[in-house]
Amino acid sequence: MMRDLQEEHLGESLVEIRHATVYREMQCVLKDLSLCIPLGCSTVILGPNGSGKSTFMKLLTRELYPVAKETAAIRLLGRETWNVWDLRRQLGMVSADLHHDYLGETPGLEVVLSAFFSSISLYDHHAISHYQRAKSYEVMDRLGVASLQDQPFAHMSTGEQRRILLARALVHEPRILILDEPTTGLDVSACFQYLEILRQFIREGGTVILVTHHLHEIPPEIDRVVLLNDGHIQADGPKREVLNAPSLSALFGTPVELLQRYGWFQVVPAASVS
């Protein structure tokens, strides 16, 4: 199934992971994991809490590395070695860690501008160009958060904070977005607005890697699904083949029924048998 998907998306590889075993402190989180995602193949990594999703994200951003062994390898955009700052300029990212890292008094515009320096906030040595400032205004306006340029991050609603971070992710026009449960804390309206922005990014040729345990966050434009469970890949393939009640019941450890409409999916508790 995975081979079929790769043949459909020939071209530059976004990520190649071979036999990666990853520890966090003394705990083995990812166990001999192998995965290849071609550029242009938007993919969701779906799994319950504790399945290894956050560790997988940190592999992509070079915050964590696998145990060194001959068979283990990670290539991002075709390269095994990167200057981490150069790599992060290739990617747009929104994660819970990033959300929590920003100081509460940082104004919205500074949050967005910091993307150009792969930093958290701005510092005295950062020289901001006219282009960078104009581009930040442009993206903030497109996402409907231009009015928040002077607003301290801590004074924004959760939805506003997430859109500011999305503006930060998009401002340097990356080909790739990596998102960690991006709609957590958003109300229905804000969630729908956020997902529409992601859909447009994919339609315009961008690649999204979405890491989540929420099925409702998976846009119809994402077709490939990787089920991650206890550090292993439980299933990998097209959405129509991977998302089904038996596989999701096994993934989340509880009986569920799968609902689908207009390309969106959701789970509900399976009907009990009396």
C-alpha cells in the first residue's frame, strides 16, 4: 500500500526515515520506525496520546535524533545533514510547544517577523528589512489578524494566537507546513476558518504534514494517513483504505463508529449491544 502511494507522488522526497529508534530520557518512544513521504504528498500522522507523534515531529525539526546505527537514517528534502536554522526556513510550523514558548508581552507583528530569524521573538541584533515587514503585514492581513500587530500575545484569544502563529509559519512562503493539533482550543467558527486556510495552502501546491489525534482536523485534500500506535506504524495508505472503524477502534483502544460527509471524518462511540 505504501509503495503504491509513493509511485503516485514521484519526485523530491520530503522525509525519509529508515529504522529510527528514538529515546526520550530513558523511554523508547519510536521503535525501528521507517517512513517515506514524498514532497507533494500531504499526510496525516494519526495516533492517541503517547503514541510517539510529538517525538516524530521533533525528528523532522532536528530537535531529536535516532539511536546511531548503520541501518538508521533520516533525510529531509534529500539531505541527511542540515544547518538546523537553514532547515527551519524551509518549513512552516505550528505546534503546542511553539505556542507556549512565546512571551506573553510579545506583540503580534514581532511573533510573525521572528520567523525570518527562526527565533522566538526579536532581539537587538535582528535587522528587519522593508520586505520582511511588508510581507508580515501582507500575511497578517490575509489571515485576518492585521489588527493584532501591536496586541501582546497573551492578550489574544486562543484562536487569534493560532492564526498569528500560522502567519508566522507562512510568512517566508514555505513549501511545507508541519502542524501539531492546530485547532486545539478553537471554537467551531475559528476551527473552520483555520482549516480552510490549510486547504487553500494544499490546493496551491504546498505540502502539509498534520500530526493529530483529532479526525475532524483532517482536510479532504489530505489523502494519505499513517496510524501511529505505541511507537510503531499500525497502518499507512490512502484515507479510504486506512480510516475504518476496526482500525480506529484498535488505534484508540475503544470501540468506535466512523462518520463521513463531504470528505470530512469523525468518530463516535460504537453502539452498545444490549
